[in-house]
Amino acid sequence: MVSDAPIVIPLPLEQRVVEQLVYYCVHNRDVWARLAPHITAGMLPHRPAQLAFDAALALSKEIGGRGPGDWQAVVQGVRWRYDNDRDISFEDLLAVADLLDRAHQDPMPIDTLVALVVPLLQERKRHAALDKLITGVDTDKAAAELASIGSIGVVSHDLGIVDFARDLEQIASELAVRRLPTPVIPLTSALDGGLAEGNFGIVSAFPGGGKSMYLSNQAAVALVLGYNVLAVSGELTREHWLARVFAALSGVPEKLVRAGSPQTRAKVRTELAKLPKCGRFAVTRFEARVFTLADLRMQVERTEQELGAKIHVIVVDYPDLFSVHGEPSEYKAMGVVYHGLREIAVVDKRWIWGASQPKGAETEDGTIFAGGLADSQNKIRAVDLMASVNKRAGGKELLYHVGKNRLGEDQANVGPYAHGFALGRMSSASPLAAAFATGDVNTWPAEFAHEAFMMELGA
């Protein structure tokens, strides 16, 4: 039987132009309104572009016909289809993520894209309308289509081409997100204030190199800033986690905190009482290779119900121990886990920090680069920030390497600096100092301006 469905011929566009067309359509609602009605997935010559456009169409239907307005939401739409539809492979999911991320990192000027695409769409529509007139099929509609050809892709100021002042204002607004300082003051400075809200960061180190210590210190910094923190651990016990956080906050050596003598407990309570009002802290331990992203979401919801407040920061020690039921490939499973964690950060506007095991160093001095992570291709594609902790001077000092920074400069080395592992700290600075040292001293609350705190900052 011969199908009477029309044959759709792909638009004769170079791959980069196709990628930019799809990116602008799914990420800019004004572009979507002007171009998407004249495009079908079959007109796009590459499968990843077709999958992205189909996912955008499905999302558009759910929100009343508007464009998605967020390319990351489209990636998650393809991911949902991968989870529920056999005709989408994991390679398809990665290809869509690659396409949109690549276009986002290096966008083509919108007027250039319009100049390349609109004439083709106009010509395609003109031929279709003329065919209808010649064959006598729906001539009224064909005449209306001919009359509307000139309006295809009309660009307004809403696309941000002409109104440069407003465009710059919008960019500044998008970049002015809250930042979560790191436990290491110079690293925070190198990251322009720390991890951005709604971002997912990972820290990597060899066994015993400070991964879990970094996460516990990151939790401590968040707590003194008043954020609520959930620690999810597949290795350390709840008691071990609490001991590290209490040690970092109080300055009492971790071994003494864990020993728990009456004198130590009194000292810890005294030091903690000097801190400002902290956020709430919850710790849960999960079973490695059994715990899933769905379990994490349930744990977050349960904790928020118990606290009666939002969890702002999630630290995961570590995501490599998560499970993806029904996925035998470790490589593919890690792709699902890491993209899923980033989805939680983006959608819920949370900070998420995790730790990842390296597969090996990439330099003679043992520095862990982005490519040194196990299953690095999946992980680095998903995360917003990757930093590694590298021992120096026989383990007495730590060098931090920024392997990826989606919102700033990467491939930077920070340090080396002496650590404070005995006190449960990544550096000599307390979490209190790390939380506020990067800000303007004139904006610090009065309770931080006491002599001991200023001495610790070297003032």
C-alpha cells in the first residue's frame, strides 16, 4: 500500500545552522512563536535536532502552546522519553544534550540565523501554497498562506536585537544569582563567589584525598549562612557525618568529637553557641547500588515535611553509588544519575554538591583534570562545576583544580594551601570565615565583627 502522506524534504542547512535554529526555537519563546509554526521535525536533517524539536512540541502543548523557553527542559523531555519509550537510545539522549549545550555555549547572532532560515521557510511555504492553488485543493487557505508569507520570522524587539540596554539588563539579571561559597576562600574567589543557585557541582579526589571532608565542610558553610542542608551518604555513617560537621563548626578536633567525652561535648556546645542562627541539618545514609534518584526525591520531600521548610542544599557522598534499575551499563547509568541530579538542582532551585571517584590522573604531578573522572564524558557533560582536590607536599597541602565551570573560567589551579584535616576542615579557615570572607566587610552582620573572627581573616 502506498502512503498518501506528504514527503517532507529536509531544509538544506548546515549542521550548525540546524542546531542554532532548534536551540533558539526551544530556548526563546519569541523565536518559537515566529518560526516554530512553520517547521516540522521532518524538515530538520539530523536526528538529534528532530528529537529535540519533537520534545519541545510536546512540552509546548502542556503549557498552552507557548515555547518551552528553556533548552534544559527540552533535554529532560527527551530523557523522559528515553525512560519510557524504547525508540530512544541513550546515545540519542546524549546527542540531544550535546547539540543544545553546544549551541548554548556558542550562539549564532539571531539576525544571522533569521537571514539563513527565513527565506527557505518562505520558499517552502510558497511552493506548498501554489501547489494547492494549481490543484484546486483548499484554495482559500492557499491564498491566505501566500498573503502571510512575508510575515514568517518577522523579528521584533522582543528578540533582544535592537534594545541593547534591556538586553544587557536581562543578562545581568540572569547572572546575578545567589552563590554558595566553598569551604576554601581562594577557591570561592576563583569561582566568582562559589556555586550558583540551581547548579550541580562535583568534587573529585583520590581515596583519602578529602572528598567527604569537602562535602561536610560545604554543608557547614551552608548552615552558617542559614541554609537548610540534607546530606545523603553511601559511605559514612550518620554519626561520622555529624562529627565532621560539628568539628568543622567548632574547631574541636574530629577525633575528640567522635570520642564524645563530657568535656568535649561541653566545648563543642560552647563554640556552637557563638555562631549565628544556623540552618537545619539532616543526614541520611543510603544503601549503595540500591538507592535511586526516585529515592532521593522521596527523601527530600520527607525531610522537608519533617522540617516544615525547604532543603536549600543537598550534598551527596557520592552519586557514583546510586543505582538505575534495569540499566546494566555503568556508563549509561551514571549519565542518567548525573543528568537527573542536575535536573533536581535546576527545577527546584537548589544547590547540589556531590563527590566523584577519579579513574586516574592526567598529568605527571597527579592533578585530576575533568577527563580524569570515571565515566567522565557523561559526568562532565551534566555538571555545572567540577573541582578536584590534589595532595601536595607529602599530603600536607592541597591544590584545587577547576576542571569545568559553566558560568565562569575553568582550567584554573588554586593553591596549594595547608589543610586542617585534624579539625575536620579543608583549610585553616573556619566555615564561618569561608562563608563571609568573600563579601564586603561593611555588609557583614554585627555578630561577625568580633575580634576573634577578624583575626582569623588576617585583618
